[in-house]
Amino acid sequence: MAFGKGCHLHLIDGSAFIFRAYHALPPLTRKSDGLPIGAVAGFCNMLWKYIEDAKGADAPTHAAVIFDKGSHTFRNDLYDLYKANRDEMPADLRPQMPLTREATRAFNIACEEQEGYEADDMIATLARQAREAGGRVTIISSDKDLMQLVGGGVEMFDAMKNKVIGPEEVEAKFGVGPDRVIDVQALAGDSVDNIPGAPGIGVKTAALLINEFGDLETLLARAEEIKQPKRRQTLIDNADQIRLSKKLVTLDPETPLSFTLDDLEIREPHVETLLGFLNAMEFRTLTRRVAEKFDAEPPPAPELAAPEAAPLAEPDEPAPSPDDYVCIRDADMLRQWLDQARARGWVAVDTETTSLDEMRAELVGVSLCIEPGQAAYLPLGHTTGDGDLFGGAERAEGQMDLKTALSLLKPVLEDPAILKIGQNMKYDFKIFARHGIRVGPIEDTMLMSYAMFSGLHNHGMDTLSDRYLGHQPIPIKELIGSGKSQVTFDKVAIDKATRYAAEDADITLRLWRRFKPRLHREAATTIYETEERPLIPVLADMEMAGVRVDAQVLSRMSNAFAQKMAGLEEEIAQVAGTPFNVGSPKQLGEILFDQMGVEGGKKGKTGAYGTGADVLEDVATLEDVNPGAAKLASLVLDWRQISKLKSTYTDALQTHVHPETGRVHTSYSIAGANTGRLASTDPNLQNIPVRSEEGRRIREAFVAGPGMTIVSLDYSQIELRILAHVADLPEMKAAFRDGLDIHAATASEMFDVPLDQMTSEIRRQAKAINFGVIYGISGFGLARNLRIPRKEAQGFIDRYFERFPGIRTYMDDTVAFAKEHKYVETLFGRRIHTPEIAAKGPAAGFAKRAAINAPIQGAAADIIRRAMIRMPAAIKDLPAKMLLQVHDELIFEVEQGKAEALIAAARSVMEGAAEPVMKLSVPLVVDAGQGASWAEAH
DNA sequence: AACTTCACG
DNA sequence: GACGTACGTGAAGTTC
């Protein structure tokens, strides 16, 4: 039947169905093979319910499910940040996408998508065509972006709420009729799709304005007449942006379509095809239901795996057995394994290399695992035996050519429909990136463990395998040895390497199968998917970019330090009366406390005197009592400072300058710190000196490349701002809103000193207390830090609690929460386990303070992680590169002259990083600097 | 490998 | 009443 008068077209918004299904259901997997299938199951149930409900008097004559296709549309050309806020599609949803199309066809409903066009535009076009042909249209969706189409024979239907959306419902939502919806949307913007709109104007105000002026163009033309000065200025200043927003929200009713309305005529499902599909998906209930409806025989259920699995050793899962692992020697065999990965939609991957340093490591082999126990190792760079001193090692036989192997691996490793599962994938990501392969989508068992179990244990493969599989993997030491006799992995014989390497991939896959369903149960999915996994490519790019370090500057400093140290050592020997190893705390302690007779030396658990800086500082004040010791202590303090700078910074950093890039490439561990912070290693670039004048000069060696500038942005007082928000401290929040000096404001509040009479001494004390609170304050700790009597310190704390009562409540509530749940949580839902909270003795004190600190430090970590993940898209066109993260600071390199543009873009990302999930009651403020070196930029 | 010290936020 | 204590990290050097 040709579409025409009296016809009724149903248009189903496919993506809406899929996302609703995905989020409504736990992460189901197909029983026989673990294929993620939850969204497909929900989608099929919704389609079936739709078909059943759509029968009867007002039944459609034509219907189609419309899907989005491709990520780049004309809207991206108009505005490159369109939908830039969107989180990446969850990795376990991606492989389900093609299956939803298949499901639609199995139900014998027209399934349409058009490369480069959003489903919404296709729906707009079809609705127009149907109206013009004299028919009626129902759009099955509750998406507000489609509401502009309502009216004149077009209505929407919210399948979840079973509610028709007509002109009245649209007006209730937008405050205007369907024909003015786009005007309101243009003004109000949309954070989900990243439509800018007019700042400060929401739907309510927008509707008010449109109703007053009639339409958007009139409003913009007569903006001068608006009474409210701020609103008037906003509209005048942002007219272009508002017009752009309107273009973005307006659906295109002229999308070219490769089919016609007539093609969408309702068809009865082909029973066998439908049952075949549902059965293959192993949807038992739905298969039975559909079979009953059609009076058909349900097909025999596919063979199911053994009954419900025990947590440790699943009965259908034999223990890893290295004898079963396969060694891939040629292209045909590799193709077979890759085909298996394609068929399933996932593969566990692990690389073997010659070094733990990803920037210097050479690829030696790749292991793959498809199913528990089915793993293979692909040797690529093994050498024979030990070779001789003159590099006589030769390439081992029976290995595929590296180039050929990589060219076969690349399409699979980059295939968006195949999940690549790894343990610590940032490592493998970088190794492959250096061979021109950008691995994705990714799943990482280390990060899954971190998201679920932070605070309980570390997240290395050995720990996870032991705890969750009850299996101890082959120790790497058995292959490469340890200490002086250690060799690189390429020297290991291929058969031995196969047993070890394939096992790692096998274990990774097994861990993934256990962790995946557990993520939801542990409420860790959101953190994992929004803050851990997306960080992998971001950090990998930062690490590979590296930061330019001028080794000559460092070398000169080293020499100067060496001279100064030698001078000090001479002087020290003289004062001490005997030369000794100044670097030995033990020898120093004996000289100070035994030979020179300083009183009050305290021995630690090893029986040695403590000689930390605080002890030496006290001794250095004893000029009158023991001038010799005072002089010695003071000299050693100087020596230690220089020694530290030299050994840890000026000397060590030089060895980290990469010979080819001339830059230093640190490595960030994502799952190292319990609170969600990153940690930087090899070298640690998060503790480059800054507090002392001499130390700060080391930052002069961190320089911009030729023609480039270093830019640094850091959050101002982020932890105190978070504290003010979570503990609900009205005075502190007000101080932040007013942009006051927070420590001075605290001091004023506590000591009743007006701000204009504040002294630096009072402010210093308030600052110490502010930090103390973040750390889980104690009278003892504050007393030691401020060097005041304990009683006095306790008095300060009491007064602080009195003036900021929210603090006490926050601390008590947090500790009580930790005791009850054995974990604490950040604003963003990151959980940090606190098993020690139940301990007795001093450990309980530690655990308490850690529990108080974790939500604050953790939320700050969440915020900068979120900023970092959004950063690459925001700065890619400048062009600029993000190089380093130091907890509350991000360091960039940008072309000279583009620094201001970078600061504007990066600041906006950082200050808005809590949104949209969290609206803080204090503003986030970011300070910025720029210069030729880190010293200048900070 | 453990301990001490000290650099950072 | 005593115990011990600020939170989170990584690296270098000494000692065992």
C-alpha cells in the first residue's frame, strides 16, 4: 500500500530505546560465551512490547526504527564542540550496536540509518513527508529535541510512561508551543549536547522572553528593550552564539533518504527468523513468549554451560594450564585467532617487551586470549641464546615478520566493535602507539579492580589472580632471573615465553569475566567508565609527549652543588672533630647525641637516633647551650638540602632525558593512590622543588620547545572549597564566593580580627588549621606543626569547631559512615575502602584520619581527572599539548602567541569539570601563568 | 629489603 | 589513663 491519506506512520527512535535498555538492565551476558547482551535483551523486550501494544484500533500502517550512524554530522561543521561533552559509549555497549540492528530486522520492522545523519533529522524528514502525503505520524520517543516536530498530525509517544506527547505537553515542558520550541532551545542551550545558548538563561526565562517578543529574531532585534540590564546585555553580547545554537537545535526536514515511505509498510514478523535470532541470543523467556504468541514450537535451547559458578573456580573454567597454550608462528594461524576475536567481539591482549619503560621498550611478543584457557603467544622479537659480548645474538627462528604481524593486528586492535581487554592497558597502548596502532575500545582489569576495591589491596596481576582466581601465575623471575643476572625478555626461549605470556592474557580474560558483572554490584561502573578508562589514552599521550628538559642547565647546577657540598663537608668534619659520612643518619645521630652530648635524642624502632629536619632544626637553636652541635646541625641541614637537590633532581633527571626526543617522559600510575590521585614515577615529576628558592631554580630546566610556551593552570584551594561544600560551611562558602583570601577570612572568623587588621602571623596559624582539618586534625599534630603547646593547639581546634560547626558534623558523620560501610565515598561516587577503621589501637587513629581526608582529596582528584579527560578535545585545534599533572595543576605546551587562547579554553574546562553531575556550592577558580620555563609559568 | 629522609600537593 | 598521631605520594641513600 502506498503511503497516503489515512495512513499512520510510527517512527521509533532506536538510540533512545538502546540507551534506555542499557541503563535499565544489569550487565547481562550471554550464558554460553559471556557476550555482553543486556542492551540487546532490553531492546528486544521493548520492541516486542511495542508490537503488542501497537495492535488495535489506532494501529500503524507503516513503521520504522531509525538509528544514528557515524559521529560526524553537519552540526559538527557548524560547531566543532557539538556534543563534545558526551562521554564515550560504554565499551560493553559498543559490540551490541550491530545486534540491535539485527534484532530490528528479525522483528521484520524497517531498520533505517543514514551515514552522517542523526536519527532526529531522518525522523524530521519522514514526518514532513508523511504529513505532506496526508498521513499521521507518531514518534516513539520522549526526547525533547524531537518536540519541535509535534503538531499538524504529528505526535509523540513516551513508551516508558505510556503517555502521548501532544502540543499541550510540549507547552508544559517548554512554556511555548511546538513551533517556538527551537527558539527556546536556542536561548536555553543544552549541556548534554553542548549547545551554548545564552549564558545564564534557562528554559523558564527563555519562554518568558519568547512569549513577550513573539519569536527569536524579533527578540534579538529588539533586545535593547529588555528591562533587566544583565539579561539585555547577555542577549546583545551573545546574539551570534544564540543564532548558531538555533541552527544546531533545528532538525533538518530535507535529509536525503535512500528509501521512501512506501518501504516502511508494516510487515508480519517471519516467525522462524525471529525465533532463531532470539534463541541464538539465548533470551529464553522472550523466545518462549514469542513462540506462544505465534503458536510455534520454541526451538531447542542452545547448550548451556554448567550451573551457576562459584566465585573462585568456575566449574566450566578449568585452571589455567600452560601446556594448552598455542604459539603463533605464521600469518594463517594469526588470522584464525583474529577471526575468533572478531566473532566474539572481544580479545584479551598483552605485550611482552624488553623494558618496563614504555618509551624505550622494544616489542618482543603479543599474547591473545579468546576464552578461558584458549590463549596464544605471538613471538616477534626473540633472539637466540645469550649471544656474545659483541651483539652476536641472532633472531630466533619460527617467528612472524613484525611488520606483517602488526598489519594483521592493527585492524582488530582498532576495530570499534572488538573490545581489547588488558591488565594495565596504558602500557600496551603506548607500545602499540609507537608502532602506529591506536588501540580501542579498551577494557582494563587493573582499573576495574581499582574502581571497585581501592583501599583493599593493590591491583597488580599477581594480587588479582591470587585473590579472585585462586591461581598463582608463573613468576617472571623464572624466565628472566633477577638482580645482576637479569636478562631482557627477548632472550627467553620461545616455548618458555609462550607458557608465561599466554597465561597473562588468559588470566586477564578470566578476571574480566568476573569483574565485569561485579562493577555494577560494587557501584563502580560510573567511576570506571568516566574517570578511569577514558584516562588511558589521555595519559598515554601526555607521557609520550614528554616535557623538554635542558640537561645542560641541570648539569651546571649539579657541578655547583657538588662544590658547595664539598665545602660543607669540610666544615662539618671540622665542627664534628672527625670526618664522617654526612649522609648517614646513624653516624650523625651518634655524633650529635652521644659524642657532643645533646640532650633529648630519641631513638626509633631500629635503635637509631632520629635526625630528621625537625630534630636538627631544634638542635640548631641551641647556640647558647651547645654551640658546636648547633653549628653542626645547621651545616648538616644545608648539606642535606643540596644533597637532595643534586641526587634526586639535577643528577637523576639528566639520566631520564630520552636520547631521541630530548624530553623527559614520566609515567603516571592511575591505580596507585587510594584516594584517586595519580602518582608519577620514573621520574616523579610531581615533586619537583618549588617551596625553597634554591630548589625552585630546578624548574628553570623544564623549558618549552622552540617557538613554544609553557602554560600552567592550577586550581586555587580546591580541597578547602570541597570541604566548604561537603561540610556545608556557610561562612567559608561566602568567603569563597566573595573571592576573599580564605586563610585570612578563617583567621578573622576565628580570632575576631577584622580583615584589614590581619597580621601574617595570625593568618599563618589559621592556614595551618585549615590544612589540619583536611587531614583529620588532632591537637598533637597541630601543636607540632605550629610549634606551640598542645593545650593551645587544642584551644584553636575547639574554637574552629565552634565557629564552623559543620566541620565536626562532617568528621563525625564520615567516621560513622566508614565504620558502618567499611568505605567512604567522594561527591562523584568514588569509593575508598577503609578496612582498618575497625582496628584497635593506633591503627584506628590512622584509619579515622584517612577516612576524613579521603572524600576531600578524592573529590579533588575526581575533578581534575574529569578536566583532563575533556581537555584534548578542547585544545586540539590550538594546537596545544597537555604535558604534566601535579594533583591540582596542569602544565601545557603551546605555540607562542596562543597561550592566552589556551588559558581561556583550559580554564573553562577545569572550572566546569564538576559539571554536569555535580553543582558545587562554591566556585572553582583556576589561576594561570605562562613563560619560557615551568619556573616562569608557575 | 627495610628504614630514614625529604621533595611535592 | 595510655597510646601514638596530621592526609596522600616516590626516590635516593644507608644499613642490615
